[in-house]
Amino acid sequence: MKMSHRTPINLLLSALLAAVVSPTFSGCKSKPVALTALPFRAASPAFAGTLMAGLPPVGSQRVFETTAITELWVIARSSEPPPASDEVSPGSGALMAQVEEKQIPMPLKHTDVRASVSGYIGSVQVLQQFHNPYDTKIEAVYVFPLPHNAAVNEFIMTIGERRIRGIIRERQEAEQIYQAAKRQGYVASLLTEERPNIFTQSVANIEPGKAIDVTIKYFHTLEYVDGWYEFVFPMVVGPRFNPPGMTNGISAVPLGKHGASGQRTEIQYLKPNERSGHDISLRVDVDAGVAIEDFQCPTHEVSHESPSPHQLAVTLQPHDTLPNKDFVLRYRVSGESIKSSLLTHRDARGGYFTLMIYPPEELASLTRQPLELVFVLDCSGSMSGTPIAQAKAAVERGLRLLRPGDSFQLINFSVSAGQLGRAPIEATPQNVQRGLQYLKSLRGEGGTMMIEGVKAALDFPHDPQRLRFVCFLTDGYIGNEAEILGEVHKRLGAARIFSFGVGSSVNRYLLDHMAKTGRGAVAYLGPRDDAARVMEDFFNRIGHPAMTDLQIDWGTMRVSEVFPRRLPDLFPGRPVVVTGRFAGEAETILRISGRAAHLPVSLTVPANLTPSDSAHTGLPSVWARLKIADLADESTYAPNAELPDRIKQVALDYSLMSAFTAFIAVDSTRRSEGAEGVTMPVAVPVPQGVRYDTTVNED
């Protein structure tokens, strides 16, 4: 019988195919659970295993092509009812009833990050080292962040000398396999996506004193801002606010308070006087291809070395390893101006490309028309303290930079929205002073009903004589991102949105996608950044017309499935990145055209499409992730029943994480000893600069 990835789980007998990669198999004396089996050709006949009849081959072929020695193991779910268990659900913290000391034991010991950057594509490996410091078997559950554009395409669980390569499956199927393995006492790992930038790692049946490592690999593209490339690695998920009635949000609860929020995903936070032993190490190796003129790390203390003028290696200092803020590395390459560039890659599936379009120099020489600036300030509890101080400093500088002929409005939101006046007012000296006084009175407290801020900012009539720019200043700590993005799409009109992420570990997924939907750009304002300078950079950008109505003549490139589907405006200092598929094989010229200040503007990019060995092997995964993101965005404003299946199919075809797929790995060589373990969460610190008392519900 031919099976597909849509085969129901009961027809698969809840089976799992996993590749176990090891230098030797001398210690593997256990045998797989007996099932009706078919012979399977492994990479080495000496280690041939078995493949259960009917098991779908989705993803398995790619797994075996990348390993030198493989062995197949199959786990079957028992047909009998599961045994009684004292299991508690994720987040219970049952083994930590007494928290009296500052040092809190946690099942996550260490995270090691190794990144390499070639051009503007990063390849990142994240190693999570779990261990069991208790005298009872446990399941570890860790909710953690990754970049929202991360194309997660590899997952490996390591137990001693053995490496079990995880496979991608439909999420529901993977979760059922994981629960079956967990009940039967097998060590298993499950990686699921809760948001494009929030993931859950579950590791079942860790025995007392034992250690298990999980390695995640992903590709992503770097941002380019005003001459600087930017590599970001997020380290902690910020506490989220969920509107009343919501149940599928991301909640913030204290250590040991599982179930208090009623949300699908919970993150437990340590109090300010509590500290776990979890730390992080990180190294980034950059090969820019051209000389690197300068670099900076505004978030952490680092050491560096430069093996050559175009290479840079940056390592986190040992005394700055607390994972409570995003790691940000910026570097600038030599040359008076950066030219638009095209990267390509071919494999058996065809050609893939990414094109970075840099703004033409003539944009900087054109002057802008009068502006209508709407500053929307998040005044919720999570912004209390340093974040709101930074946001207010940025808005203050923005008000002082307004010119005669401009108009402005100030809107603040927490549980509800307030504003300076009924409509934008002229930027006279008297009105600017009025705005400064209003700004000074704002405080951070209460919930984050961001929808109220969106409505207040976008619903009033537009002045056709002015360009409307809506500037959201927020940490983005909400659980209803889809609702917000859908409302922005519906209410946008002629406005453009520039989002400013304020804080040390902001919700970059929300902020990036608000700017993308709003045809604008995004900037980030960390605790150490100069707020006035960030706002000045913004005014320098909007002080010149954007290149609008972009069109690309692809020549003989023969492109298809290009993302984003709608080309955004091109602002000075901010390139547009376009990724897609192609079938052409000859040299050609790409022509990009548009308008700026009602004048035609164009530029050309040479494209050499001759087939060759390419180092940009991550491009297929990057493209597939963008397609998934595009479909997910569509679901926020034009939902239909087919979108989940379309997302799922792309993720399965390219072995990628998504909201509808998951990575699963099971070691079926032996059953762990003892009864089913207690579920232990990995509690995390609140992000640097965020107040625990205003963000974590103690009730």
C-alpha cells in the first residue's frame, strides 16, 4: 500500500523512523520493538535495520544521504491503555516545591551557539545541553526564541556516543509519536513552533544524573541598515500579554505556577533574586568577501580576531553569558557605496536566488514633501522603566526634528488608547511644546491592548497633502500577533508603518511584519543605544522620497514564486531583499525601475546564471521559509481552509519547521529505568530592563 505524509496516524501504527549515527555500534545491544517489517538498505550492509511496512518515506531519503553509517529503529505504540502515571503537565515544576535559595536547579545546563556568515546568509548551529540534577526521571520542557526568519532544517539528539537524527513530520503525528515513546520509557525529543520566533523543546525520560544534547541548525538572511550588516541571535522570550478570552497565546507565569494563565504555551520566569545555572556561549565567524572596516556589539562584551581583512571572528566573553537579552553584532564593509547583488544556488530541485536591491544614490539628493507623523507609544507594564524612558527620548527627538508644514499626533496605549488631540496638529513651536508636555506625563502600566493603538493610529482621515508615517514604539510583548497584523492590513490605507522595537529582547517577528505589511521599515532601540540617534536616522531616511512602484525586468532569468509577492518601497539606507526560483542558465541583465518624487528612477544588476558549484547551499531553505511566512501572513487577512495544508506541504518538502510540522527523534535502543518522569519546565529570567513585577502575574 502506498502511503503519503497525510496517512492517518493509526494506519502508521504510530511508527517512527530515526537515523542513529555513531562511530561504532558496539554499545547498541538492544533490539527494536518487533513489528511487521521490510528490509531496508542502510548506508552499510553490516548495520542494516528494518523499516516498518507502510511507513511513509517523507524526509527519510535526505536523512540517509547525509550520514555515513545508519541504523533504523522503529517504535510502536502499545495497543493497551497507557499505564497510570503521576505525570504533571509541562510547567508544573513539581520537583521544586521549595524555592528558598537564589540558585535554582534547572534541566537546561548550557547553550552553545556557533554561527558562520557568508555574504548576507548566516548558518547557525544551536546546541542545548540538558541534564537531570534530580533523583527522579524527568521530562524537560524549554520555550525559547530563534529569529523569525530562521529556516530550521536539521535536528539531532545526542546521547553519549550516539547521535539520533530527527525527522520532520506533521505536527500532530510527531506529538503522538513523542507521547507514545515517552509512555514506553524511551528517550525522545520533540521540537515544535508556537510562533515563527518561539519554539518548544521537549526531552522525555532523562534519567537521574544523565545528560542529553539537542542540536538545531538553521539558515537565515542578515539585515542591512545604513551601511551595516546585522546578525542577531535572540536569547530569551519576553513576557507576553494576551487579550481577555484568548487561549492560544504565550503567557508569563511565575516558577511553579503551571496552568494559571489558561494559555496554550506558558513560560515560567525566575524572580529577580533567583538564578539558574543555565548560561550561553556564542561565536560568530564572518567572511564578508570584501574588507571589513568596522564592527560593534552594542549588547554584549566580546573578544574578536581578524584572520584576514575580510574575516571577523567574535566570541562572547565568559563574564557576559547570562541569556537575558538579544545578541546583536553589526559590521561594515569597505567601499564608498554598496551595489545591488544577486546570489544563486542550484540543486536537484532547480535554481534558487536572492537579490538584494540597494537604493540608488539619487534618492539621497531628492527632498521630501511635508509629513504627517503619528507616534504610537506602548505604555503597558512591560515598558515600565528603561524601555519607556528610551521610547520617550526617541519621540522627544522626533518632535524636535519636525519642520514647518509637517503635522503630528501622539497616541499612547495600554489597556486602552489615549491621544494628544482629536486629529494631527500643525508642527508649530507652540504645538511641539504641547506635545512634549503630553509625552512627559506618560507612564508604563497595565496590559497591552495593542489593537486599540492600531485603531487610533490608522482610523482617522488622511491628509492627502502630506505623507503619513505611523511610528509604533513597543517591545511587541503580545500573544495575539495574527490579530494585529490582520488589522494593520485592513486599516493601512495610504499610511506607511515604521516600527521601533524598544528593549533588550523584543518581539522582532511582530515588529518586522508590521513594517513589512505597512510598506515601511523597522529599527531597534536597545538599552545601550542612543535613542535620539535612532530617531535622527529615521528622519534622515524619510527626509528623502522612497523609490515606489518597484518593478523588476528579470531578463532571461525565468523566475517563479518570488517573495515578497508585493515589492515594498525602497528607502535610502534600506535595501529590499527579493528571493525566488529561476530556470535560466545564461548571463542576463536585471532592470529595476520605479518612481521617486514623481520622477522615474532605475538601476541594473548583472546576473551570471551559468550552472556552477555554489556555496550558498542554504538558499533553498531560505526560500521555502519565506514562502511559509508569506502564506502565514496571508492567513492573517485572507484566511482559508487550504492555507495550513499548503504551509505543511512546503515544510515537509524542504524538511523545515513550521506551525504545522515538527521535528521528532527517538532513541529506541533501550528503555529508561523507572516510572514515567515528572515534567520540569526550564524557567528563564525576564529580559534585561523588563520589570518582573509588572509583567509576570503572581496571582
